[in-house]
Amino acid sequence: MNLLPPSFQKWLFCALAAASASAQAPQFTMREAIQAEWLRQPVTFTEAQKAALTAADRARLERTLLRNGAPGTPALLPPELDKPTVEAWEGKARNARTPQARFTALFFLNRLKHPRALMALEGLTPADAATWPKHLHLEASLAIARLNGAEVAPALQAFLDALQKAGKVDPVRAQAARLRLVMAGKEKELLPTVPTTPGSVLALMDAWNRGPWEPRKAIHLECLRAWGRMTLQYPWQMAAVQVPERSAQKDAARQQLLLAEGCRLLDGLGAGLSPEEEEILFLAAGRGPLLQREAALRAMEQVLPAGSMAGNIFPLNPRNEPSGLKVYRKVNPEQADRMRPWMLAGEDPIARAAAIEDLSSAPPDLEALTRRVWSDTQFETQQALIQSYSRWKMAPEDQKAQLLPWLQHPNWTCRWEAHQALRKLDPAAPWPTAPVPTKTDEAILKEAARLAERGKPVRLRITFSGMRAITLKLDPTVAPMNIANLVLLARKGYFDGRLVPRVVPDFVVQMGSPFDSMEGGPGYTVRCENSLDWYGPGSVGMALSGKDTGGSQFFITTNATPHLTGRYTRMGEVEDLDRAMKILDDLELGAEIVSVRVLEP
């Protein structure tokens, strides 16, 4: 006697029929793709099973295989992106017709220092200026091509003139490009001055620093001395920017300009400093904003001769010790020897990573150090230790003994890093198994599946100080895990109050560090979800220190960056590109992130 209600009988029959059909017809759903990419294990689908998939499932499987990285899976990057050659990109340049294809070919030919890189723009006419994307800027690429020996033909110049008339040439980018050409003797005069803003200061300082050191040495050092006295001066002697009266500047704006100018002055130094200039470096390294201290430490490491300063040359500070150790190693090795044990045993994992990199051989207490590093929340220390075994020239068998336990670390990225090192010793080293997911992993995977199956863009609004806001439009069907991670961090307020530590004109704005630098992450790593989606202007990508090392740091491109395609997870782009670029192009170094909010029901 059947006691089930007729309606339930009908539902059960349909469910069993669907389950039977599912068992016979293979599927590869979005949820299964996310799980497979998180596991990073070989995906076992026969050719017959692949053929039986729907078109959407088959495309999803192919993308998963390309991103997997496990043995036997195909490579994501095509040869011209993986290992660019002149021959490949000459061919691409000859066949380029779209703005994207032309810009990409020009970009790679410039990287290859091709004297005829401008062949990528041949055939453009003034009429093409109307359809050329406004934010696909050619100013820097044209200057680089000319510095490599290319000549601008009359036909190309007509196109560039038409771009200018159409308002698609940025005055600051054009001035920065002209500055490089003037310094190289390719042009005689700068363009009309541009207003002094954080963006123009950074762009022109960046161009200035790219010039040969000797021709700019005297001016640069004089500006460093002036900056050390906290007066606002510029290496190009006010010929490229309009400097407002000091009385008209607000203190906060002036400090931002000083910070931007100071950091770029420090980054652009060459050898041959006077004692007074060395003193400015040490003062900048021991006080002031973190970004200034880090710039000073980078400069000291690069330009100071060994033993140039003795004794305790600047105050120790937990936030500058990682970089400070490298400086001490060069100018005062005895002080470095005193610092390193404290940093190895301390609580700061970033300092510990720097101390590990300072070791020239394996320490006697390697076992104790390994235990400390094993439980560090910042991957930098684990990466530094795993990569140091070969640098310390340990015997191959000793390296294997150290590396094998890392194949069982709870963090997948540690397992992958160890596997890469083991493969150099033994090409047959087994592919690492997947770790047991942590609570954080489970939360990310759950949110990734929800967002991907929902199929709608995820929008994040970033509000900077000064009531400036941009909105990111991210595609969870392309990079569900990375987007879910940012969403969860944003909901916790993780980014609120943090600073923007990296602003590279005409390239990227990077943010998301818990230390207001370009180091660190949230205490875990997220798998890469690379694709061949083009990195055009306004693209949003994850910052990395190697494969599968994403965490909380991300960047936004301020021009096309084709070399990032397929190497960094691209999650989406900014909304309202015109408005966003005005903010990003003029964002000051060290800008505060007031909030990052998820705009969804």
C-alpha cells in the first residue's frame, strides 16, 4: 500500500528521473569549476565525456583546465605572451587593425627595444582618431619608441594631431613624455606647463627619474637638499608645472605634494652623495610617513657605498626594520648582525622574512626557525624560507628533507612553492594534494558559488579621503574566488582607513595592504583565476608575489598593461571610466581609503 501523497510521488519521480539523467549526462557546473580550481588537482574527463557536455559546461571545463596548473593540463598563455619575441610581435604588428591589437603590439615591441615599434600604428589616418579609445594613451609608448630609434612618419603625425584635436591626449602624460625626450636630446623644449597636482608631480618625477643620472645629478641633488629643508622645489625648475603661491596652498595639500616629491626624489637617486645628502637620507628613513621612510631605505640600499656611515645611523622602528636590515647589511654589517636574531625570533613576520633573506647560509637552529615560520600568518616568511634552501646551497638530499614536509602545509601556496623547488631537484616530484579547507576557505568557496551562480556583476564602491569615490564592476563568473574574497574583506571593514602605497603614473594604483605598504595580506592566500581577458585602462587585478599568492592587495590600471594579461587575475573594471580616471590619475601617494562597500542587495 503506497502511503505517499500523489503530489509527493510525482515530485519524487521527477527528482529520480533528473538524477538518473544527470548520472548519464556529465556536467561541469560553476560550483564544480570553483571546487576544481580550489583543489588544483587533475580533472578527470574523458574526451567522450567532454563531447557530451553542453557548450557552456565545456567552455567552463576548458577554462578550468587552462587555469589548473596540475600535470597534464594545457598552458594558459600563448607563446607570444609567455615568451615574447621580435618575430612574433612584428607579425602581430603587421596584422594589427583594432586599437587594442595596435597598442599591444606597440607595447611589446617597445619592451623588446625594437627600433621600428611604430610599425604597429602604420595605416592610421586622422579619421581613426574619432574611434580611438579616449583612455588608451599613446604618449608614453610613442616616447619610448622614439628613444629606441623610431621616427614618427608624417601620416602617423597627422593621426596624432587629430587625436590632440579630439581631446584624447592627456596634457600631463604628454608633458612627462616630452620631458623624457628633452632629457635624451630628442626634443629641445617642453610643452606648455601643466598645473601642480599630486598626479602631475608623480608623473613628471617618474619621467625625470628615468633619465640618465649624470645629466640630472646636480639638479636632482640640489632638489634633494631643498626638499630636506622642506621647501617645495622641482627638478625641472618649474618649467613643466605651474607652481601656485605657497600662501594659496592648504597645509594638507602641501604635505601631500612634499611626500610625493620626496619619495620620487629618493627613488631617483644615483651614486655620489655628499655627507649632507646622506644625512637627509638617514633623517627621511627614521621619521615621517611610512612611504617616505621606505623610499629613503630603498635609496640608501641602492646608492650608499659600503661603510659610508658607522654606528647607529637612524632610529630603529618596527615598521622600517625589514628594509632597514638591508641597509645595515651594506653600511654597518655589525649592526645588521645584532638586528637579525631579534628579527628572526620576533613577532613581525615581515621582519622575519627580511631576516631569512639576510642569512647567507642555513642557521644552526633551522628546525626551530621552521617551526616559527610554519605558523606565520603572512606568506612572505614561508616563501622566503622555502626559496632559501637552494640559495644556501644545501645538499640536494638536505633540501628534499626540508621541502617534503611543506607538501603537507595547511596553506596550498606553501605546498605549491615547495613542489616548484622539489621539481628542480627531481622532475618527477609528485604534485601536491589539496589541503583540508579552513573556515576561511569554506566561507570564500560558499560566497564564490553564490556570486557566480547569481551571475550578476558585483560592485564595490571605494571612497577615498576628500569625498572621492570610484566603483568597481567585477565579474564573478570569471574570478569568483578572488571576488568573493574581496567582498568578504570589504564587509568586515578590512580596507577602511588603509592607505594607498603605490601610485605609478600611466600604469597602476595599488592598495589593500594591512601594513600600508606593498607587503602583507589577510593571513591566507587565494588561488589565481587567470584569464586572457585584456588588461585595458581601468582594469582591476589582484597583486601577487607568485602564483596563487593573492590575498587583499589589488590594483587598478590607469592605461592598458598588456603584459599583465594571463599573469594576474583580472576581476573586472571600473565603472564610469571618465570619472574614475580623473580621480585615479590625480590620486596622491598615501591617499586614505575611507571605506570599501559592497553595492548589492
